[in-house]
Amino acid sequence: MQQTLSTPLYLDWSFWAVIVAATAIVLSQLPPIYSVVRRGRLDMEVYSRMFINHKIGNPITQLYFILTNIGGRNIRINGIALTLKRDGKDLIILPAQNYLQDPNNPKTALLFTRFTLKSKEEWARMVNFFNYFSRKDENGYRSAQYNLQQNIFSKRQIPENKDRVVEADNEYVTKFINMFNEKFIWQSGEYEIQISVKTSIDKLSFEKSYRFTLFESDSSELSKSKNDYKLGDGIYWESGNHPGVIVQIIEGGQHTN
């Protein structure tokens, strides 16, 4: 029990297994590389599908791209981040937090750290962008998770509930609904994405802009997961019934330092 509650998001294999299922769909539908950015001696190639989801409302995006050092000297990649706007208004910044070495295996999700690209070297990964819960949110989440889980387990001990779906009492679900309402950003609208790649050489850092449309049906699909929090689904186990949505991104301009 304690081990489950203390597992950080980037090592939560049950959660990332759902992400990986969507990744397989993405990879099967990818068209040729959509666009190429050349800034100095660093190339970035971006694919035209992006996966979006959330954990208790906390937004997550996943994007497959390739960084290539086409120059003659090593380049240190210090960080990658996505800045999101909706209908022209600033929304959130999501840093790269982990990446999949093997898109078919969630246990290859590794923590994103600074890395060096040697001359002619290529780095191709499916990267996950999200913000970790604050310490306050994390502590509150773990406590609420434990209480909800124990509430469901205690109900399952009752003989007449042996073969029935058991729901937690509302008082144990409210915390997660409130957290969802506070953090959920995936409302329908027109979105702008700015991909920022920061390097140890300022002149090689760059930003690339894209856009996508999130329809009401997409927003509804993403928000309906909260209806299953009362079952513990999406809290301490993953049914796989809420794998997120895939959107097409379209190039929308470039900004360089």
C-alpha cells in the first residue's frame, strides 16, 4: 500500500500504460515528418499528431520529435518546454519531464535531464510534457487516495458486494472532483503551442509555433474520466477507458533568439 502511494507520476506504470496504448495509435497514423526547423547547427523535426490527456485534471501532452546536431561541435540541450495559449490567452507552460525509450513499453519512461548531442548525433523520442503536483497537492492527493481506496475496500468486504461494482462515498470523491475542476484546461477552442528548445549556446536556442483545434467532443471525452473517480479508476488503478485524444498540429510561425 505505502509503496503504491509513494510512487511518483513518472514511474506510475499503470498510468503510462494507458499513454502507451495511445502512443501506438499515434505511431501507426503518423504521416511523413511534418516540418523541419534549422537554427544554427541544430535541426528539429516534428510530427503532425499530438496526444493530450490529464491526471486528475493536471494536463499532459505527448509529442514525438527528433533533434539532430548537424554542426561540428557538441551541443548541450538544457531543456524543452511547451507553452500553451487558448483563443489568444496564455494558458500554461509544460516542461519536458520524461520520455519513452521504447514506445511499446511504459517501463522505459525515463526522467528527462540535460543531455549532450555530439556532432551528427540524433535524439528521437516520444516526450511527455506536464507539471508535477505541488508538494501541497501531492500530500493532499495521497491522503485522499488512501482514504478513497480504504472506503472501497471496506465495502467489498460486505458479502452482498462480492460480485457488484462498488462506489466510494461522495465525501471521499469530492477532493478529486475539486482538483479536477481546478486544474483541467482542455476546454474546446483554438490552441497555440510554442515549442522551446534551450541549449547551452544561446544563439542555438529556438522556439517553434504550432496550432490545433480542440472540439467540444474532445473536451467532453477528456472530462468524462472524473465520472469514474468514485470507482477508484484513474486514482489508484487505471481501467484504460480514458486514453486521451489525438489532435493534428499545424505549423504557425517561428521565433528565434
